[in-house]
Amino acid sequence: MKLYYFETINPQKACAVAKYLNSPVEFVRVDLAKGEHKTSAYLAINPNGKVPALVDGQVSIWESNAIMCHLARVAKSDLWPADGAKQIEVLKWLTWNSEHFTRHAGSLYFNYIIKPKFSLGEPDTKAVQEATGFVKQFGAVLDDHLASRAYLLGDQLTVADFAVSVTLPFAAKIHLPLDGFKNIARWQSRLEELPAWREPFPEIRAAA
């Protein structure tokens, strides 16, 4: 398998799960700054021109959530539960995250990290204010849910935890308004015990 990535939050999820599972993947860095995601070779893998992407045999898989689930299923890992009801619960949190929490936390990530990195201008004040309000709103939902749970599905770590937590390592840089959400902080501390969560990307070796 080949996992195509760049050091941004969506590939971060897929790479973290691959490292956690010790999946037999070859990590292939796609340099967005050089436009490598727009080449005909890469567009043949992912016509959306985005990362991550996974090639497993003759199958190309787009979207970080699908890649995480595929890697876990192939590894027969509980990160993708065998129980059907728990699978639905994972899908609920993946969808909630895409539509609510990381949708808005990702806006802060874009404004405070991606824009400077790629010289895209100053943060959009209106977008930042809107995203900040929504992160507070949905952060409260997340914090309440975690009050009596170690992970999103209780005592079981799943791909949903990797997805929902993806912006937390950047909380200070992107001004995530999560002060006072002690259950999120406790959950984050537990995730920080996982080497794959702390260091999701493969080491880039300098050319000799």
C-alpha cells in the first residue's frame, strides 16, 4: 500500500492511524507547495487533487476518514469495531466532526497556519469570529460527552478519536477556544500518550 500525504491535518489523521497500526504502507510525500498534487500522475490517483490518498493494489481510496477505516479494517483492529452498532457510532462521530467540530476548528487552522504557510494573506476576521463561536458551541457538546468516557466510544479507542482530535495539537497556534473544557483536556492528555498521535508523520530524511 502507498499512502500519499502532506503535513496538514487531513493527512495527519491517516498517517497517525497507519503508524499506530504499524500498517505495511509506503509513505509518499506530495509537496503541495510545488504543485505535486496537480500533476497528471497524482490526479490519476485522486482526481480531486487533494491529500491524503491510499493505493491498495488496484484500489485508490480518497478522504482521510475512509482511509483510516480501511487501514483499521485490513488490520482487523478495534479502531474500526467489529460490532455493527459501534460502527454506526463511529460513523456518527466522523460525520459530526466533519460537519461541526473540525469543520470550524479547521477554519481557524486554515486562517492561522495554512494562510501564512502558503502566503495566502492575513486571517479573515469575520471567518475567525464565526469559527470561534461554533468551536465553543460544539466543543461544549464534545466536553459533555467525554465527561464519563475515556474515549468517544467509552473505553475503546477508535478512528473517531483520531479524527475529532486532529486540531488539538495546534490549539494555541490557532486560538482554539477550549479553555475550561476539562474533559477535552483530559482526553487530549490520554491521546498524547500514543506516539503515533504525537508524531503522526514519517521522518523526512535529508538527501545525502
